[in-house]
Amino acid sequence: MITLGGRTVVLTGASGGIGAALAAALVDAGATVLAVGRDPMKLNAMVHRHRPGAVVPVTADLCTPAGRAAVVAQAATMSPSLLVIAHAQGAFGLFEDQAETELAALVQTNLVAPMLLIRAMLPLLQAQPGAAVVAVGSTFGALAFPGFAAYSASKFGLRGLIEALGREHAGGTVRFQYLAPRATRTAFNTPAVDALNAELKTAQDDPKDVATQLLDAIRRGDRRRQLGWPEKLFARLNGVFPALIDRALRGQLPVVRRHARAASPVVLEKTHEIASH
Ligand SMILES: NC(=O)c1ccc[n+]([C@@H]2O[C@H](COP(=O)([O-])OP(=O)(O)OC[C@H]3O[C@@H](n4cnc5c(N)ncnc54)[C@H](OP(=O)(O)O)[C@@H]3O)[C@@H](O)[C@H]2O)c1
């Protein structure tokens, strides 16, 4: 088991639902958390919720070189041995209704920014014994879901990045872990996603429980872990018998389409335009 006490952890998405719960669990385990987010007010509120010095805030937009440089500069003063990537953006809707800029920004946030931050942080991590890079993925990183095409693509990409790096660094000092939560009750999910989950009877976890499971996987050094049952089974089935999952999701498609339409004003605008002509 890996000990977390005394470690400095760089945690992105620290102001988010899962990130804030994970920050609290890491602080309870004796770690110092360098908390990264874009909103200084949210980060300062976190600082005051924990023992003095346990949370060090860094305001940074990880999609910018300046934002990533600010994280690395602060981390360089604190000998970090764990980088946890827990930031992301979502986008629920039918692919053809989503704007080009939205799709590009999503991939930039969920895949390009983690890739470049990991690259920039590696020299610092390699200087510490028992270092690890932990990426928070998603069930949709193993089982691509209709209505979440770009998000699924970004999480498949993140999983591939972490798996390849783990293999490239086999026998090295830095461990690479990809840990995938299932649906979790946070602000990440819009009302349309919540409505879809309710109709499909998709279980949603509490962020505190997710944080507990993530911490356990970090301590155990798991290279990969899917959280939740039956998601564990479905993610594996998708790898071995994807046609089975194709068939199951085909049945859910009308429900997905209805909620996706409700989520995408582009479609409503188009329908309105057609109706008024
Ligand atoms: N919630 C779910 O159902 C669910 C399910 C499976 C996997 N996940 C994954 O779990 C992770 C955490 O999700 P969550 O539910 O905690 O999401 P959340 O509550 O929406 O939090 C997202 C976090 O990402 C940060 N962020 C977004 N874009 C950023 C950027 N460009 N630069 C810096 N920070 C940025 C946000 O910070 P600001 O304060 O700057 O906005 C916030 O801290 C994500 O990787 C998500 O894909 C979530």
C-alpha cells in the first residue's frame, strides 16, 4: 500500500464535485494538496475548510500555456509526487448539433491539456520516489455512449494516453493510473443528463463515495479501475463483445435522442426556423 501522508499532490479539478471530495480525503490522509481550478473564490473557500497549509490554491486555466506554467511553477516549490487529473468538461447532445468550437474546446480541456500538463510535470515527478500520475476517466472511456460522442472520444483518448505512458515507463519510477467513475451526483451533469439518467435508471454515486474509492485505488497503485457495478461488467463486455453493447444501446436510442434534443437549443432553433418558413 502506498502511503499518502507527507506527500504533495497536484490535483486538477479540485473545485469540482469529485475533486473537492478527493481533496478532503487526501488532506485527511495527511497529504498537502495543490488545488488547481479557474475560480479563485471556490479555491479560497476550500483553503478555509481545511487545516492551515493543507490546501494551496493555484488559479489556472489548464487550456492555456500560462495556466499550465503557473501550476508547474508552484509545484516546483513543493516536491510533488502525485499528479491527479480530475478536471474535465462535458457536452451532452447529438453530435451534428454541437458547435465546432464546443467540440474543439472539449477535446482541448479533456485530452490535450492533461497530455501537456503531464509532460510538463514529469521531470518534477521523476525526482520523487514512488511518484504517480492518476487520470480520472469515465465509464464512457471504455463504453462509448450515444449523445456523448465527443466526451467519449476524449475519455478514450485519455485512457490510451495513460495506458501508453504506463507501458513506456514500465520499470521506471512513475506509475500511471487510469481510474474511471460511473455517473456521479455533481454539477458536471446538466438537468438534461440528470433526466436521461433518471429515465434510463442509471445509478448515480455520491462524490464522497467516489473519492473514497479513488483514494483506495491510488493507495493500491491500481493501473486501471472501473468503479461501479454493472458498469465494470459492461465496460469489459464492450471490449470483448461490442456488438452486444451496440444492441443494448440501440434500444435506448429513442430515449437518448429525446433528452439530447431537449439539451441542444441548436435543434430547437432549427425546428423553429423550419416551422416559421
Ligand atoms: N460527474 C459525473 O457524473 C462523472 C462521471 C464519470 C466521470 N467523471 C469525471 O470525473 C472528473 C470530475 O468530474 P466532476 O463531476 O467533479 O466535475 P465538476 O464538478 O464539473 O468539476 C469540474 C472541474 O474541472 C475544472 N475545470 C474545467 N475546465 C478547466 C480548465 N480549462 N482549467 C482548469 N480547471 C478546469 C473546474 O474548475 P472551475 O472551478 O474552474 O470551473 C472544476 O473544478 C472529470 O474528469 C469527469 O469527466 C464525472
